[in-house]
Amino acid sequence: MSNNYRPRGIGGGFFSFPPVIKNLLIINGVVFFVQLLMDNLTFGGLPAWYILNKWFALNPISGHDAAGQPFNFQVWQLITYQFMHGGFSHILFNMFALWMFGSSIEDIFGSKKFLIFYLLAGVSAGLLHLFVSPLLGSGAAVTIGASGAVFGVLIAYAMFFPDNLIFLYFLIPVKAKYLIGFLVVIEFLAVDSASSGVAHLAHLGGALFGFLYIMFDKNSYVALKNMFKKSSFYKSDTNKNIFSNPFNKNSQKSRDVEEANYYDINKKNNDEVSQAEIDAILDKISQSGYQNLSEHEKKILFQASKKMK
């Protein structure tokens, strides 16, 4: 809620991290350690890292690798590639971003929903890279890294907390929506950099998934949805969604109820809310996720955020 929000774990140590974030950090660390061990081993005359990449990195659907062997695409690689990294700096930046931004999103979504969101962002990143890269003439190579999934988390953070300040190089304050938006633009401009060795399309795939997921998730409340609601996607005279079923007699009624529930927040319940009530609601979010709040509790948070702004 506040622009001074700090990611979970500061002051409380590793064990105070949200459970999914904590376990993702552990799993990625263990897999990276295994990768380091594989660098010095061979099996059947083949380097162990080569075998690891052949079965668990995201292989292109067709083509041959540098050794002249056909790539070995397997469906499970859309998950396993997300836990492999190409070097210490690669895993360091990905895991730092996952902790810094993902802790807030897990608090909002709840652990189960966040895990599904994270993995699907990585799968979407992999699919976009697999099918679009050949069309752009990019060189065929295996793909590894959590960057695609992390970009989904970054977009989610920018949508939920657009005005939160991120201190670039720990010195320069930049609003989340500007910094993360700038990163996405850079990825888009770098898509045709085939020789960079970076899967820019995977980053964009994760970002696109994160954006669409939150826009279509009825339990995600972000300001951007209100902007779209006032746009040409809705008829200004009847406030009717052009994607709704015109033959459904109950559709207009349900929209009216939703609109009333939203705008009543600003018209009613203007009583002062104590800090103790807000703290209790935030504790409930950290334990079971934002989606488990009652409508009354959501209204209290909304009121509090309006007063802070």
C-alpha cells in the first residue's frame, strides 16, 4: 500500500520469506550447484552438462546442436528450463528480482496461486520463444533461466504497485511502472539481436502472460483495469462490454451489481479505520492471500490506500 513498502525478509531473515519464494530460491540454488558439478563430469564419453541440457534445458523443436546432434525437445522442459542458469550472475539477478518483487505478489495472490502464476509465466515465455524465434531467423540453441517467469512477476508488481519507488543502484528513486516499463521496451527493441545470447522473446512472453493474467483475473484489483473500462472497449452510453453476450438477460444486471459494489467504496464507509484493523488485514493477506479477504476487508484497504495517496 505504501511507497515505502519493503520486501518480506528484510529484518526477519531467510525464514521469514513467503513459502513459495523461499522454496523457489532453494530449488534454483540446488539445481545451479548440480550444474556446477556437471561441468567436471562425463558419462559415456559425453560431458555431463551436455546431457543435462539435452534433457532438461528447453531444446528447439527442430534442428541440430553445435555437435551435429538433433535437438531433443520434451514437453517437461517447459518447466525444468526455468530452474537452470548459465552462470552466477544469471542466477543472482534472477533470484534477487524474484525475491524483491515476488514477495509482494505472493502476499496478494496467496502461495498456491502465485506458484501457478510463476510457472505458467515461464511456460508462456518458453512457448513464445520456441515458435517465434525461428521466424526471426535466430540461431537454434537451448534456453535456460527463470528470466521469463521473473518478467511475469515484474509486470504483476508494476500493475499492483505502479507508484512504489525502486532505488536504482540503491540511490536513484524510480517508480515501478516506469522502470519495469523501460525494461520491457528494451527487451522489445533487442528482439532481433540474435547474437546476444539472450532469449529476449522469452522475457516478452513472460511479461505478456503476466499482463493478460492480471487483466483477466477477476480477483486482481489494479488501476489499469479502470482505464480500460473507460476506454472504447465499453460503450459510453450503456457501459456495455462489447465482449458480453447480448442475448444474456442477466448480463446487464450482474454488471450493474459489480459497478455498484466498486463505486460504493467511495460513497460509503467513510468512518475512520484504525491502524490495528489495517494491520490485522495485512496479516491475513500474508497468511492466506488477498483473494481470501472479505468484501468489507477489501473496502477497508481501498479506503486506507486512498487516504495515503
